[in-house]
Amino acid sequence: MEKFTKYEVARILGARGLQIAMDAPLLVKMSKEDLEKVKYDPIEIARIELESDVLPITIKRPFPRKIERKLSREKEKAERIEEKKVEKKKEVVEEKKVEEAEKEGEKEIKEEGEIMEIVQPDDEVEETAGEAEEGIE
């Protein structure tokens, strides 16, 4: 007898027991004494037939579909990781470009010898002072 799961055994015994209960011919020769021992129980008779390997019943076990999903998930993970690596490389390249531009800008300022100041025009300064005075009154 092949190794069956408990669910397969239950299904086989139930199906064969139903057949025996509906007067299907027995596949194992049993004497009246043996039948009286099992009390003419169709499930017990089916169990005896199963243990003696005479049942012409086959079990088809499909391969689990989870394997395919798992493989596709692994592919997706690998693709995401690769995309992240590419993005990081782009960021590093852009940071280097910014740093080089800043260094070039500093060199130009040093060469000119000028210091740049940000000065607010006088009109805006007076307006903000006027607004502050109004708020006080």
C-alpha cells in the first residue's frame, strides 16, 4: 500500500464503503465468520480491502501552485533590489555633480576676490518696519 494522507484514506474508505453498502461485489473473499466479526460494516470491509491492496483506486496529487508564485516573487524581489541599486548609483552620480559644481563655484568666487552679499532693497525694509509699527499701536 502506498502512503496515503489521512484525508485520502478517509475519502477512499468512504467511497468504497458506499459502494459496498449499495451491494457492489467484494474484492476480497471473506467467509461468513469474517463478515460477522466485522458485523457486516461496509467501512470495515473497505478498510480490509485497502490494506490488502486490491482496490483499483488511484490518487492524483497535483503539484502545489505555490512554488510558481514563490519563484515569481523571488524574481520580483530581485528586480526591485536591482532597481534600488540603479537609483542609488544615479543619486551618487548626481551628488558628485553637485559637489563638483559647488567646488567650481567656490573657485570662481575666490578668483574674482569678491564676497557676495544678499541685500534686501530699502523699500521692503521700510514696509516691514511700518507694518511692525502698526501692529504695536
